[in-house]
Amino acid sequence: MRKNSPLALCFHALFVIFMLAPLLIVCVVAFTPEGYLSLPTRGPSLRWFKAIFDYPEFIRAFRDSLWLAALSSTVAIMLAVPAALAIARHRFPGREALTTLFMSPLMVPHVVLGIAFLRFFTQIGLSGTFLGLVLSHIIVVLPFALRLVLAASYGIDQRIEHAAISLGAGHATVFRRVTLPLILPGVVSGWLLAAINSFDEVTMTVFIASPATVTLPVRMFLYIQDNIDPLIAAVSACLIALTAGLLIALDRLFGLDRLFVGTGKG
Amino acid sequence: MSHLVLEGLGKSYGSAVAVEGLDLSVERGEFVSLLGPSGCGKTTTLQMIAGFVPVDRGRILLDGGDLVAVPPNKRGLGIVFQSYALFPHMTVAQNIAFGLEMRGIDKAERETRTLEAMALVGLKGFADRYPRRMSGGQQQRVALARALVIKPALLLLDEPLSNLDAKLREEMQSELRQIQRSIGTTTILVTHDQHEAMALSDRIVLMNQGRVEQIGAPDAVYGKPASAFVASFLGKTNVLRGTGDGSGAVSIGAFSLPIAGAGAGPVQLAVRPERLSLAAAGASGFEVRVTSRVFQGAHWLLTADSAAGPLILMRHNDGQPVPAEGETVTLSFAPSDAALLAPGDAR
């Protein structure tokens, strides 16, 4: 492999700094002892982290967000696996149209989706419910789940399944013992991406969430409309630490490059 | 009653016919190859026997029972694919034991039979290895063991050696033959490699465009090709144009020889290059002019022009003088070395 020239190294360094700087700044600001957003010049303080516990709304919103992300991404992946296998294996009329339909939430602006869901849920009596929130998130995160499972499904040599059938395995056994393990990297990464996107979604959720069902990003958004203080930086720092921890754990378990680049080999 | 009988087997994809009117009887313990160019229907035939492609017409009888209505997971056949198709997330032992597990065989017997199968294919000590950490040849052995451990009624091999390099392929061929002989499993091999088919099979089924061209032992099919297609597909051959006199004799120029079944008018004879010999001085034969001469170690390969058409001939490197380029020589061949090709069977 060729060594990078000093100029290229400089460019890469700047690029990485540009990507990481906002995250770093937020984390540093979270440790300020002051009452306003500033760098902690008088030494670090945990004042604003302690302050989070004075706002039970944040804790509750965090818990709701986790539930929402877990539920919607799990349902989305359960829909994505059979859909992806059908699309990857079979040629049937409307196959292209179906794929596009499943991917369409990516193309519709979330503001539009938010307004549409608000109207729709009011119509069918789901407005302001947690169920409504889960349903709308399933639709928004489905493309992420489908895309990654689809990529994994295309990579399967169908003769491996034929071999299992010839050895006496029925449909259910083939799926459980052969197909699912083979697409597992796609399933796990699809689920993860779906969960992250659900947890992160604010543009659409802000329209659907009611005071009883506020997700963490929406809660944060509402909070900074009224107050600008380092509390929000402390919450952000906690989220960054949590996400980093989760990714490190997944990397140890599966190997992240395998999940997202998807070589398909175990 | 033959072990496996294919009766008028046929398959179409839309208006395209993949296999048509295939009749074949295979005896117990026999090794039969389906040989032909790609798209000849040999793989489709194997897939129909395995049950992965539905049968449109005809019957597949195994020991007298019709297989067509039996789902593929109940047929109890062993299959080895060109791509090995091993389970990448399972170890060698788990791969081999899979079929036994599906049959509900208890753990202790599973282990014994898995170890036996591994010994049979020469993979002792590989039990805990994952397929991705093995060479192509080793993976193919695992696939073979996995197919054989269930004691299948039939062993189906779909181009099993095509992914291996030439030297390994030859080794595996003789080993495969030896394993098949020792356990006596009736075997159907699909291949496009004529050498593989000839080296391994008791009988060859030569297929072209969905139809059987010829069925027979390798030397019989090679020596007496039934059609120009068989003659040209199986090894190198010469198709010589001659004239029949209507009374069972064919003449090429001044060279005349008796050929049973030859009609009057133009006929075509298939003669292998190694069966064309230089005529002794004064003996009858037909004249050819050598156009090129290539040395290939054990033999010389010559091309020549003649009144019967262009031809190739082979001279063993036995110390005798070899005709030079541009030289005119007289060739002859024995009537028994010529196969009469069906009339109108254009090349």
C-alpha cells in the first residue's frame, strides 16, 4: 500500500477533526460549572450531570425513547426479513414497485410524514398514543432494516439451502438453521441502524408526540426552546457515551466492519 | 428392475424446452455421467431428480416408486454441488452431522458415523475446522462426506470438481471413483468435462439441446459416436466425406472400404486422429497433403488437406520419421475404426 503524502495526511486529519469537533465541544461544555454554555475554565464540574436527575421528564423521555426504538426496530426487522428474502429470491410482478414502496419513507420529507401521521392518527383515534408513535417509527425505520437485510440476502448461495433440504431439513428448519445464520450480520446491523434512527428521530416525532409520550430528542428540543444552559450538553454527553459504549460492545461481539461492510463470512 | 429409471422426462421454461423425452435406466451401484455442453439440460435433469426443479412430463422411478410427488427433503438423496455449498457457520463435523441430525439419530451414533465419513474422504482431524479455513479440495471432501453420511439411495454430483485446479482434479477423480466403488452408491455425475466423464463413469449419457444423443460405455461412445455432435464433442475427430456405392462400400478417392449400413451417394465417416495410419508403400489409401506439424512430446499432431476434407492425425513419437509440412502422404484406416454418421447430420 502506498504511503499517504503529507498533504493527504493533513487533509485526512482536518476531515476527522471537522467530524469529531462538535461532539468533543459538547462533551467538554457539559463539564462546565457555569450557568451558561461555556468551556470549563475553572476546572471540571459534575453540576449539570447531577441536574439531569432534577428533571424526571428527561429520565422518562429516555426510557420511552429506548422502548420506542427497541419495539419499532424489532417489528421493522421482523417485516424486513421475509420481505428481503422474497425480493432477493423471486421474480414476481410488482417486485420493483414493492421494493420502492418499502424504501419510500427515505424519500418523503419527515416534516411531511409528521403532518400526515398527525392527521391520520387523529382520524383513526390513535393520536397522542404510544402505539401511534411505534407504528409511525416502524414505517420510518423500515427502509434501513430492509436495505441491510436485502444486501445480506442477495449474497446467499441458494445451493447451501438446497444442500440442507436434500439432507432432510424442512422449510422451518432450513430457515432457522441455515438461512437466518447466513443473513444474521445483515439482520443485526439492520436492527441496529433502525434502532438508532428511531431513537434519533425528531422532525416527524415532534408532530405526533403528546405530553404523555415525549421522546428524548423531542424533550431536548422543547427544553432548548425555553432555556439555553449546559444541562442539554450534559444530556448529549450521556447519549454520546451510551452510543459509544453500545458500538464498542457490538464490535466486540460481531465486529462492526463485518456488520456494516457485510462480507457475509463468519 | 433397474434402480433408477427416468421415463420420458421433460421440462420446459415457457416455450424453451430444457429437457425432452429423456429415458434412462441406471443399475444399482452404477456410475453414470450426464455429459454435454452448457445449456444441454444435464443440470436441469439432475435438479429434477433432486426435486429442486418440478417435473413437467414423465416419471422418475427409484426402486419402482415414483419420486416426482416426493418433496426434496424426503427423497433421501445425497448431493454435492460445484460451489461445495457447505454451511459456513458450522464446523466440518457439524456440517457432516447435519443430515443425521435431521433424521433424529442420537448423538453417540451421529459422532461415530461422522468420524467414519471423515475417515472415508481422508479428513481425519478436521472436525472442528470451519470451511472457510480449508482449501477447495478439502471443502469438496467435506461436501462429499456430508452427502454420503446419510447413506443416500443416490449420490448426485453437480460439476463437483470444476472449481479445482487441474492437478487436484485428477487426484480427486481417482479418489472419487475409488470411494464410489468401495461403498457402491449409485451415482449420477453432471459434467461438461469429457475427460472427467470418461475417467469416472461406467456409462456416459451424452446430451445436447435437451435430448440424449447417445448412451453407452465411455470407450464405446468414444469409438463409435452415433452422431456428428458426439464425434466432435468427445475428443478430437475427423469427419471424412466419402461416396457410398449402395452395396455397402464407401470410397474416398481411390480408397474403398466396406462400411455396414452405408447407402448410396455422399456419406460421412467419423475417424479418430489416432486411428488414421500411414499406408505402407503400395497399399491402398487416400492422399493427403500435410499443412502443419506440431510437436507435443509424446506425439506429433498433424493437420492435412484431402479430397475428403481437412483432417488431423496423430503420430506417436516412436522414433519413426514424421511427414514434413507440405509433404504428400497416403493414409488408410480399418473399416472398424470408422463410424458412419447419420445422413443429414450436418456438422
